[in-house]
Amino acid sequence: MFDLLITGGTVVTPSEAAVLDIGVQDGRIAAIAAPGTLTDDATQTLDASGRIVTPGGIEPHAHAAANVRPGAHELVAGVPNAGPLEHSLGAIWGGTTTVVDFAPAPEGELVGGVHDFLSVWNGNTYADYSAHIIYSSRNSADSIARVGELIANDFPSVKIFTTNIRPPSDPPLTLTPIGRIDNGRLADLTAQLARNDGVLAVHAEDDELVMYNYLMARQRDNWDWYNAHLIHSKEVEDLAFRDVIRIAEQNGAGMYFVHVTGNDGVNAVAAARSRGLPVYGEVLTLALSFNCWQYREPDGMKYHTYPSLKYPEDGHDLWSGLLGNNLTFTATDSSFTTYVDKTAGRNVQDMRGGNIGIEIRMGVNYSEAVVKRGMPLTQYANITSTNAARLLGMYPRKGVIAPGSDADFAIIDPSFRKRLTMDDLHLRDYSPWEGWEVSGWPTTVILRGQGHG
């Protein structure tokens, strides 16, 4: 007997999108078959006729645990940051069943320290979760040498920053003031990752140029928030991408760039991939939806996260990179608070990073990629779930509709048509996508066989 039988939906498997039935037992997919051929009884039957059954989304880039740990910075006193409970609530409502957070690599006991940092997720989540481990210049050679311990304990991805993002301030203005990594540690880290089959995730901006751009912005009276793209510019991405690719290549490490924002970054990834290098790219739904000219709206900082948005032509090339498989998956860089906090920073140094897109990612990606740009459903599943699962060591347990995989599904109603309002969403009090026209939306979400929505 099945616990759940899903019938009549267009099921997106790795090879095709076809009308199939799915039998679920004990939280996993037990069978997939032609319509009407699964004759076992089921405790519950879900008729998905006319809808699209995709793998539950995997959000590979969210900052939640750090927001509620001691010392987390708030721009507006008494306005708390969003933690795991709120991130996972938005995720599950939007079709995402797994969220990947971040945890700093501690000295001493590595794995235990990471689990301690992530303990704020325990009992405070509607979704499954994992984490990337952040290394910086603060880490010793000993902790780098032991990165294999993390990989062996299901933390295969290491995140690094090549920039400190903002000039020093007291108190620090960033939620996680971990800092950049130097090239010596980066070279050692990539060698260890290659040796242990790990993957490097990179926030890549050239730090010297970023900090000089801040200096010049001050001198040229370009300190207002809407000049962020002049500091976190296309050039800083271009330089850093090429440097990191070379270091990773020398040591044989697989890697991907988080939040690619400009066509220079897309071109650097494409050039590396054309040479057969294991280099991939992540793109934010934010950067696919908006551009730097929207910063000039009175509350234009609501569109911002780091690195900054770039120009309309960059957005066009990001879409070309995603449709052409040079960019591998979409993400959010979720780290959200309320509207009053998000719009409190009025200059390029104190404007708030992070965005509130974790709930809209699956739906907006469907509308923009599948409906408007003709992306095949199999590729849509890849960019929202499968590719992240493969790269981050979750596949085939996550990210695919196949026998034996977790029964995680986002069931999309393609007939859903509306202009989004805040009444449609479940996170805080604003969204950059308020007023966005959508065609198709996840209306039922299933995590390990249990339904939501």
C-alpha cells in the first residue's frame, strides 16, 4: 500500500516531462508508472491532472542561522532579522523543500562546531536544510587541512569571499563579518577540496578595486545608495572570476561562482567551461528580474544585495547564460527583514544586503523561463533543483523524481494567472516582486511525502 498516490500530472523526470503516476511510501518515491498502472491501494490520492509535478526546489544560497545567532547586527533596533523558521516558511510556500544555509568553519572541532552553529534550525524549520562552510583568512592551516572531515560528514561545499564587501566600520555593518580569504589559503583550500571531492563556492569580487571604488565614490560625491553598481562594478567581477578560475585550475578543484551579476562573469564561466574545466555559475532571480537603474526609485535599495545589480544588457546575458547552460542554477541570497530595515541604509556603505526572494523563486522562474522564454520543463527542473543537488552532494536523494529519492515535489498550476500582491506571500511586509505578473505557480508542495498548500 502507498501512503500517497499522485495521479494524472505531467511529471518532470531527468529525461522527459510526461503524464505519469507516482507512488510514495515512507517519505520516498516507491514507484513511477504510466497512468492507471499503479494498482496498489493508497492511504491518500492526489489528482494532479492539468498540473506539473517537478522536484522540490533546492535553494542553494540563504543566510538564516547567522541572523539569529548572538551578535547578529540589526540596522534598526528592535527589528529582528529573519531566521530559519521564516526562511523555511517562505521556501515551503514557494515550492522549495531544501534550503542551504552557511556556517563559518570553526577552529578545533570542525564538524561539531558546524552542527552547533546550525542548531538554531533544529525544530525551527518547515523544510530540509544543509549548509556551505565558510573559510576565510581567519582560518588556520590546520582547519584547512581537515576540510575532508566536513566533506565526509555531508558538508561537501566550501564558501569563500574574495572581498570584504564594504569598508571597515564599527560596529560591522555586515551580518556575518567573516571576511575575505587570501590567495595562499585559497590555493591550499582548493587543493584539499580536489583531494577530497569537495566543491568551492565563490563570492568573487576584486577587493582592492572594490575598496578603491569606495574611496572614489566618496571623493566624487557618489555616496548615495543608487551608485552601488559603480563600486561593486562589472570590472571587479571580471578580475576576480579569472583569478579564482586560475587558482582552482592549478589545483584541480571543482567550483562555482555564486550570484553572477554581469556578462563579464558569464563570459569567464563560459570560457572556462569551453576548456573542459569544472566551473559553474549561480544566478539570483533578483538579477534576472531587475537592474541597477531601479536603484534610483525612492526605495530602490529594496532591490539590492551584494554584488550590486548591473545594467539591462547584463540581465539579458544572464538569461542567455542560463538558457544556454553556462549558468547552472538559480538562487536567492536570502537574508531578509522588514521594509523599514531594508530601506534604512541610504548610502553605498550602509545599504542592506540580502533579499526576500526565497518564496517567489520557483514561481517567477517558471513564469520567466518556461512561459516567456520557452525553457523545457526538464531544464527548469535542473536550474531550480537537480543541478544544485548534483553539485552539492544531495543527488539522487534530493533534486530528482526517481524511485528511491525523497518524495519532494513542487506541483505547479500552469493556469495560475495574476499580479502578485502581498496577500499572496507569507514573508514580512514587502517584496520587490509585488505587482509582478506571473503565469503558473506552485500550489501544492510535498516534503518527504507530507503535503503543504
